[in-house]
Amino acid sequence: MEQPTQNFNPVPSGFDEQIKAHLAGTKGWLMFLGVLNVVMAGIYTLATLGIGILFTWIPFLLGMFLINAANRIKAFLLSGQEIEMVNYHKQMKNFFMTAGIITIISIGLSIIMVIVVISMGLNDRDFDVLKSFK
């Protein structure tokens, strides 16, 4: 006995609306964090009289990725074009990849610093921090 074929739709009804609602809620937070990163990068640069630009480009770049992602969400919500969703994901990929690389570099530098501090401490047994204050 043959069973009647049914159209199987794996996407629940209202799925698009749910995604759009979540994106609309995410857009504001992305913009807030992006602007905050850019502003903090500017403050750090000014506070260090421009020398901080060597390091403040990192939060500036991360902030720009977040701002661009928020703008891509806005464009997607207004136009409904899938390319805007692709561009949003591209910006988020760039953000997470850059943040991940910076994190890996930071962990590596921290490990190197711990090794250097331990080796300095082991090599200089007569090291007295308070010696210069006596």
C-alpha cells in the first residue's frame, strides 16, 4: 500500500520573521559596541599623545567590523536582499577572525613574559626589590 506523499517543509512557518526580529535586536548592540570601540581607540590615542596608535588600531578595526555588520543588517532588513546577509556574515567573520588572532598573539606573549620573568627570578637570587628604597 502506497502512502501519500506529503510536502515536507523543514523550515517552520515564521522562520524568516524570527530571524529578522533577532537581527533587528542584534543591530543596535553591534552598533553600540562598534562605536564604543572606535571612541575608546580615539581616547587611548589622545591620552598617549599619539603613541598609542601603535596598539589602538586593533579596537578601531574591530569597531569598524561591528559597525559595518550593523549597517549590513539594516540594509538586509530594508531591502531583503540576500547579498546583504552574506555581507553581514563576512563582517562578523572578519571580526571574530581578527579578535581570535589577537587573542592567540596575546596568549603567546603572556607565556613568553612569564618565562622571561621566571628565568630572571631564577638567575638573580640576590634580587631585592626594596634595595633601591633603602
